[in-house]
Amino acid sequence: MKTKLGCALVLSFLMIVGIGCAQKLVSESGSAEPAVQGGQSPNPSETKVDLGTMNTQAVEVYFADAQVLELEKKEQEIEYKDDSEKYKKTFEALQNNTDSDLVSLWEKVELLSLQYGEGKVTLDVHIPDEAKLGTSGELLALDALTQTMFQYEEVESIDILVDGEALDSLMGHSELEHPIQREP
């Protein structure tokens, strides 16, 4: 009788220990993950974002006035991970005007790619017909881009390609240098 009771106690103890050690949480994907002790259990529905690598910066962006006669500076905040993304986000800020009294001269221009290396920003853009401007608009657009990008001290030059080609003119009106150099 004592051996049966002893065996039952030992067996019960082993089952309790075995159940405790074998407990695992099952995620929504169906994979088993070890149970977390002494803290909050992981929530698989939460998206993990590494906030430590995101940078936030206020940038100066240039837009045209309502008559498209002169540029006005507006400050916008951008978030980026690295330098290449910083310049891309700056260009996107140049396209996205939040002030109804100002006009974005780059709004309808499609950015195909942007590369940065050795002080040079290279933009490859597609300019649909509805994005093309007259001579003064084209000059203002180039000024808006150069003033916006040259705010970064490390940017020494900007090269603008249209559909992958280094054209003589951005929109057919004024001469386009390859690359545009920062003025001293």
C-alpha cells in the first residue's frame, strides 16, 4: 500500500514538473515559443519597431508663391534611417506642400531613384507632361531643389537625370548642368 502511494506521489510530482517545463505559448503563426517567466509575455500582434535607428530632423523646403514668381521657405520634419533615405525624404517633403498659399513645383514629378555618394546626390526623375512648367517655373523648380538639397553641408553637387538620361534641359527651357555644383 505504501509503495503504491509512494509511486502515485512520485508520478504526480513528475507530471506536475513535466507540465510546467513543457508549457509553451503558441503564436498566431502556429509556431511554439518558450514561455516567458517573470515579465510580460510577448504579444505577436504588436509590430516591433526599432525606434533607436530612426532619426528626426527639421528641414527647410522651398515652394513657389501662388503666382509662381518667387520661392518661400517652409520648415518640415522628416524621419529617416540613413543618409540616402534622408535625401529621399527631403525630396518627398519638396513634393508635399502643406500650405495652401504655396505651390510645390515638384509635386507631379516622379522620383525613380535617388543615390548619394561622395558628396553627390543623383536624382533620376520622370517628368510627365502635366508636371512640365514654363521657363520661369523650370528655373524656380531647379532653385527650389538646389536650395533644399544644399542645406546639407555634405552635399557638394546634385545631378538630375530624366528617365535615366543626362539631358541638356530639365523641361526643355533652360540649360541643365551635370552635375549642379554648390556655389562657394
